[in-house]
Amino acid sequence: MPDVLDTSAYDTVCRIPLSEAQAEARRLARTEGILAGVSSGAALHAATTIARYPQYYGALIVVVLPGNGERYLSTDLFT
């Protein structure tokens, strides 16, 4: 983590493997019609993982999809 990161601004950090982030980005495109990039796939995967934690039952969880998938159209992500 960078030294300038304000660790009081978040509750937890989820490390998402690249393969899972890519799979989530593909799922978003296939099932929701949302063309999202790998960082968005990682963010959504982390949010859905956290949503399963008992302490977050009934909580409102918001996730921001930080990037689109346009630049990945000619890569292995979507081909």
C-alpha cells in the first residue's frame, strides 16, 4: 500500500486474483450488458464477497465500477 493512502477511509482490503477479476468482468458483459474492465471486475467481486459476510447482512453496499472495458476488446478478456 502506498504511504499516502488514508487507511481510515475504508474498512477492509480485498485482494482479488486477476483470474477472478477477469471472470467477473466477463460475467458483467455477458449477463448484464455492462462492458467493464478488469478493475471493475475486481471491485464487483470484492463487493459481492463482502456482502456475504454476516456483519453486513441487510446493509447497503455500494460499488463503483472504476473502468470500462473498451480497451480490453482486442485482448484475451473479451476475445
